[in-house]
Amino acid sequence: MSKIFGIHAVQMALAAGQGMRLIVREGKLNQRQENLIELARTKGCDVVREEVASGGNVADQGVALEIRVPAFRSEQALKQSTQATDHPLYLILDGITDPRNFGACLRSAASFGVSGVIVPKDNSAPLNDAAIKTASGAASLVPIYQVVNLSRCLDALKKDNVWVVGAVLGAEQALSDVDLKGPMALVMGAEDSGIRQRVREKCDFLAEIPTSGPELSLNVSVATGICLYEAHKQRT
């Protein structure tokens, strides 16, 4: 069990059916807090009135929600999703080991309508409290698939007509020049080493985010948000 704070994050998790117990501060409530209580009761989530303590790391806005920790989904479930979804958009995180970066990527994925996030079983951040809190409720909204072998997973996606695009610093073409409207998977690599070579070789396209400071690399969660925004813009 984990706990998230803040009205927007709590609302998303409640709507996704992940809430176990809603904690609302004592005293007079504002309309948004009242709405959360009503939503919790419609979802069968317990409601208690007591002090809310986030530890000072996040703004709690007088509410907290104890949630079921989302579980990783299987490769078989990914296969079924791919075959059942028109024009899926997947986010693949290769070697992202920082839980907060993982959580921020999940938040961007949920914001831009990603069909699922794919991570390798090894060399990947855990879906722990830090990731869930950073995701701010988004971990309950987007399916997260864990695969044993990422290269083999890409082969399977390509057999199902999913194009694979790798975000690489110094690539010859800009991401905006790549057609992202069809079934596709976007691969993001670790900040220090980027996408692993064997995974890079599976990509149909390599593209970069043009910046005015070529000697600098973007934080992976920032880069992920930019790339997913470009895909969302093209697809809508």
C-alpha cells in the first residue's frame, strides 16, 4: 500500500478505482475536498477525517489517499493490448533507474494518452513510493508492462506493425520530422548512456530533440514529456 497527496492526484487515483482509504483534514472543507469525498463514496472507498501529514515534501491540500500499489502487467497482456488497440502509442524506458524520473515519465505518459509504458525487468526503477508519489496519481491510469528481454519485445511489437522510434542525442533527423501518427513505440534511454546499442539497433528511426545547447542533454523525464507532446500533437 502507498499514499499520495493533493487534490488532482487523489482525484485521478480515485477515478481509476485505486483508492482504499481517503483521508481528509478536519475542519471546514472547500468544494473540491467535498467533491473528493463524494467520489470516494461512489467508488466504495473509506473516508476518514484526521490530520493529513505529507512530510513537507509535497503540497497535500488537506487530502491524502491510501492506494493499492499498481502491479506490472505481463508480456502476454502487452501482446493482447497491441492486437486489440488501433494505433497504439507505447513509451519504452530503457535503463531508467531513478524512481522519480520513472514517476515523472508515467505522469507524462498518462497526460498524453499513452497506451502503455514498457520497462525491462532488470536495470529499471522499481514502482515504489517515490515513483508513485512523483507520478501524482498517473501510475493508476496508464498500464505498465514489464518484459524480460527488451530487444525481443521490440521484435514482437514490430511483427504487430508497430514502428519503433528511438530518441537519441545527435541523431540526423529531428523528432518533428518523423511521422508519429501510426502505431508506434517511443524509446527513451538513460541520461548517462542513452539507449543501449542492442535496443538502438531494433529502432526503425532515430531522432533527436533539437536544442540550442548541443553540449547539454535534457533530463530524461523532461525529454520524455517533449517527445510525447510531439507525438500527441501529430496524432490529434
